[in-house]
Amino acid sequence: LGTLYVVATPIGNLQDMTVRATSVLGQVDIVAAEDTRVSGGLLRHLGVRPRLIASHEHNERSSAEKIVTMLQEGQDVAVISDAGTPGVSDPGAVVVAAVLAAGLKVVPIPGPSAAIAAVSASGFTETTFRFVGFLPPKRGARVEAILQLAEDESLQIIYEAPHRILDCLTDLRDTLGVDREIVICRELTKTFETIRRLPLGEAVEWVSGDSNQQRGEFVLVLSACQKPVTTEEGLPADADRLLQILIAELP
Ligand code: SAM
């Protein structure tokens, strides 16, 4: 029986291709790629020539069935997306689910992912984060989604496209307030990599004031909601402290 390898590929810098990922792509019989033209370029660069098939969001169910058959016939298959880790805001999960359901072996080959790179460079010290991925493209649905995450006490990892970055930051500011902090990670691992931490109020002005900051690929790391510490009675801790002082001082 064959093995399905879930292989991470670079998010911009080809040197981020891991040694193990390169060797797996050189050894498998078939590579299932999100876009065979994009991945063809990477495979040529790596000097490997596996058979390429297409597996993207529009054919993932039928390609999953084909991949299960190939594995049952003893062929090894690697699944890759255009960039980063398959299954992270990218196709891959449907194939993996089908392969697991068929009782076959799945092996992840970890490597680049824009989300994890952004968390690592954010400087936020919270230990929990939520991977949001892309927010809805339409404003109404986007504001609703932002309201859903507004009070979450974890970091929020958001992917955004360049033509929506300003609208997205504006909605974040208008919904969450000017003081909430965000780290804007642009063009990670590439020539124009930019990482900037600032309050939402300043973020909108900074990005709108410089068209270069509206180009490329973005991950936004939104700071966690800081819930006021409350007492057992549900009073904010500072109000409670004030009350205790007043009680002590009053005759
Ligand atoms: N599977 C990929 C991963 O593991 O990161 C994500 C694929 S998703 C379709 C593409 C989005 O990821 C982009 O719109 C952007 O938000 C983010 N992204 C990918 N590469 C990036 C980079 N080099 N710098 C910043 N964001 C990036």
C-alpha cells in the first residue's frame, strides 16, 4: 500500500523548502497539486519530475477517490498547494480525510505556513491563538465575523488579500476600537517583507498613507481581548478596589 505525504512548500522564499520535503517530492510516484503550472515551476527548480495531477477545491472529492485508488495500488502520492501548508486555507483536507477513512497511511511533512511565521514574528506573549483564515469578503458579513471574535482572549490570525487590506483594517478599527493592537505581516520571507506592530487607529492611517503597504500578501495578528479582571460579584476589580477604599474612609 502507498503512503500519502502532505508536503509544505515555501511561501515566497525557495530556500525554505525543507530537505525532507525535497526528498519526498523526488521519491513519490505522483504529486497532486492545487495548480499544476505553479507547482510545475517548483518541481523544475528542485530538479524532480514526478507525475503531476490536479487536486483543487473544484475537483477535490473526485481527485480524493483517484488518490485512494492509487495508494491502494501501491503508489506513493504527495499533496501540495500553491504555497505553504496544504489544508491551511488551502485544499488538502478532503484528500486527507478520504485517505484516513480508507485506512491508509498519511504522513505530514511540515514546513512553511504564513500563519505560524506571523505568530512567531508577532511578539505577542499570549500562548493561545485562533486561526481565522480569510474573513468574509463582504463588509456586513465581515463586521459580523469580527464581532464574533471581538471578546476572544486569544490572538487572532487573519489572512487578507491586498485589494481588501484597507477595508479589513478599517472594519477591525471601527468594530474593535482604535487602541486594540495588531501586527501587520506583509510579504513574509520575500524581498519586501514588512512586520509592523501598531494600534488599529494608526494601522489604517499607515497603510492608507503608503500604497506600497497595500501590495503583496498579508497576515494580520490581532492582539487578544484584554478582559477586565472581575470580582466574585462580577464587579471590575478596580471598581471593587475603589469601593473598598471608600468603605474604609467613610465614617
Ligand atoms: N496554505 C498557506 C499557508 O500555509 O500559509 C496559505 C494559503 S492562502 C490561499 C494564501 C494567503 O496566505 C494569502 O492571501 C496571505 O494572506 C497568506 N500568505 C501566504 N504567503 C504569505 C506571505 N509570504 N506573506 C504574508 N502572507 C502570506
